Amino acid sequence: MLDTNTINTVKATVPLLEKAGTAITEHFYKRMFTHNPELLNIFNESHQHTGEQPKALFNAVLAYAKFIDKPEVLTGAIEHIAQKHTGFLIQPEHYPIVGNHLLATLKELAPEVATDEVLEAWGKAYQVLAGIFIEREATIYSEYERVEGGWKGPREFTVIEKTIESELITSFKLAPVDGKPVKSFKPGQYLSVMTKPESSAYQEIRQYSLSDKPNGQTYRISVRREDRGLKPGIVSNYLHEQIKVGDTLKVLPPAGDFYLQANQETPVVLISAGVGLTPLVSMLNTLVASNHQAPIFYLHACEHSKVHAFKSFIKQTEAENNNIQSIIWYRQPEATDLQGIDYQFEGTMQLDAIKQQLLLPNAQYYLCGPFGFMQAVNQQLLTMGVEPNQVHYEVFGPQQTL
């Protein structure tokens, strides 16, 4: 436990943090990777270039400073980060390194404010937080290893199927090289894949949502080829262009705190855009396999039919199940795309036209897609009268809050 003086000293630095903004975490990452470049084998460097990781860390540090005396407020965030950490094989020995660079950053950027008292307080606060993460992550690692089909650390899997789902998305079906069962998972969770592309100086770890129901024998991930911006996705392009059937990949156990939670009487609304459909397809397959009785809505938005993954599968699933209805938005339909057959609405996803269909008692709403898309849809749901605790979402990459 932290003493009152330490708590008050840390909280007193909140204005400094708010004024400095992400300059603190940008400096922190540059410093850490300069002194400890081996950590680039863990961290996703592309998130540094986009600014997503420094922003996410800054928000986490600021939240900890603000609510250091109310740890219950941070429970959800801590669980989410701990799940992410296990997907990158974060170990106890990494925490002192991070702590040392964090304190050094405060001293270098604000020497007049970062007095010995402030640094001591933040040192104590960091040690407490690190202890919480280390303990929780140890539990998660142990749970993953103990369950049937579970394991610890990297495990080799063979690509037994490679299926093109659209112009941008390809699925990879993976079977363990050792032929033993694999750990079950909660639909919505992800796999961490470890690779070493020739174009990368470091090991790369990426997390991809599982896109099928659990079966105890294989996994399926569906990967979007990231070719946008100045720095195309190193791993996604490597998987699309170089990995073929028969190749092996190193995989960590399924993880994640975004997953389906619905009994047979719970209406479920799955809402996605782009590659965000991958965890929701897993949820849909699981609901169908469990003979889910309540209504299921599958809402998806994409550019047009050429990038519409799992299109035929969703149509067939809808035709075979009376309680499932799919509704599709194409932002810019191709000339050959037929409204009413390929898609129902043109433009971005607007829920007003189907509001009454979606407002079902105790319904649970699951969102996944680009961050701006989820923000817009979440706001529409709240405006419609959906309670915040009915809405669940997954952010690909560093955590952000809608």
C-alpha cells in the first residue's frame, strides 16, 4: 500500500503531465529503445511511428496519477493491459527497465519539478503498479498452461490452409506441429503470432483475432494486408506474400478481454467494419454452434463487394438460421454490386433506419473496426437509448477509450 504523502505527491504532478502531454511518453520510448534496443523484439515499432503507443501510454500514466487513491477505477484498464502484455511475453524482468526509463524521463524533461521527493514517490507508485501487473500476468500465464491443450511461451503451428477471403483479407488455418490438442478460447479473443521477416531487424509480434469457433484442434486467424500509409504492415504483408501452406509459425496462447458473453435468451448485435469482422465471425459461428435461440443481428460496413470478406458464408448462415439477420453497408458500391442482394445501404453505417429492430430488451452489442467507426456507432447506440454497459468493443493496437 502507498502512504498518503506518496499519493498526494503523485497526484500533484497531474498538471505537469497534462501540460507536457505525449512529449513525455515519446521521449520515454526513444530513450528506452536507445538504451535497450532488445525491447524492439517485443514492442510494435509501427505503433511508435503512428503515435498510437506513446498516446496510449500517456493516457495510462495520467489515469494512474489521477486515480492512484481509487485503484478500483483502474481495474478494467489493468486487466486489459495485462492481457495484452501476456500476448507479448512481457516478463517480470522487463518492469525495472521500464521504471528506470520512466523516472529518468521525468528528470530529463522537468528537472525543476522532478525533485528527489517526486521521483521517490513515483518510484514507489510504479513499483506497486508493476507488482499488480506481475502478479496478474503470472496468473494468466499459469492459467493458459494448466488448461487442456494449453501451453506456455511460443508453440509451433503449421499453416494447413490459406484462404483468400477478399482483396485485402486472407485466412490462415493453423494446426500444432506436435499434434496435441489446443487450448479453447472465448470467441472474440486473439492469437499472438511471432515472426522474423527478412525486412525486419527484430522479431515481430502481432495479435490477430481468431475468426472461427473453438474446436480444440486448430485455430483460424484472418489477416488484413496493411498497405496504407508510409510504412506498410511488415507482418501482414509477410504473411500474405511469403507464408504458404506447410510453413510454420510460432504462436502464443489465445488471450484478450473482449469476448462473447450471452446466454440463450440474450439478443446479440454484432457490428463491424473492415477487418473488424474477424472476432465477430468467431462469435457468430459460436452462437450458431450453440443453437442460440434469441435474435442475432450481424451488421457490417466496408467499401464494396471486392473487400467484403466472408460474404458468402454470412449469406448462407443467415439463410440456414431464422433468428439471424445480416445488414450490410457499402460506402462506395461497385457498378456490379446489387443493392438488396449484396448490400442494403449505401454510405457509412447509420442505424436510424433499423433502430426499432435493434432495440431489444437486454441486448448485448459488440463493436469492432476502425476507431473512428466505433466512436460513431457507439454514439448512435447511446443516442438510441442503449446503456453503456451493453456495449462491448475491441480496439486493434494500443488501447483507446470510445
